[in-house]
Amino acid sequence: AAREAIKECQLLIDFPATSQLAAGKSSHTQLVERIKKALDALPKDNAPELSIRSVNQLRQGGMILEMMTKEAAEHICTNTNVKTLFLQNLDSEANVKERTYPVVIPFMPVAFQPENQSSIHQLEEEN
């Protein structure tokens, strides 16, 4: 439960290899300062406190930004205008990646296409 609570406060932000904020191109201190400036530039009306708990740079160029509260992370992720403004102030080529979860279902064909109604119907018939 504690691990899930932490994940709810996190944002995964990806930078292209050409970004000045990509791994190895800026110090951790410079990255944190840039994040703070981007957060300070966001509108304060109806916004939760937008403070950082931690920043972890990833080897492939992105970072995990952990906010102090779940509400702060949700505010940035769910509000399109806030997310766009935050990313523009951080790095115009950066993007927030949604957390995905791989799911393995026994007896599910590898070629199954969940968006295809005939595939769904075929799976229902066979099971």
C-alpha cells in the first residue's frame, strides 16, 4: 500500500536525447532548479501546493519527479493547460508518460487486438 501511495505522487517525464536536461547533460542541482522554476510559473488559483519531494534522473534520459502530495501530481497530470505550461517551462520537447502496467492473461492469443470487436467476439466464443 505504501509503494502505491508513493507511485501516486510520481510523474515520469521523458526528455529527448538532444535536451539539455537529458541524463549526463546537466547536474542534479540544475535539474531541480529548472523544475522549481517551471512549477513556480504555474497559476496558483485552485492549485494544491506544488512542492517536490524528490527527483531521480534515469539513465535513458528521463526522470521521476515525486511531488509531496498525490493531489499535486494529479493537478499536473490531469489538467491539460497546467501540464502544457509546466512542460513548456521545463523543456519544450519533454513529455509526461503515463504509468503502464503489463498484463499477462492465460490463453490470450499474442495477436489479440482489444480495440477490434471481432477479436473480442472470437475470444468470448472460444472461452
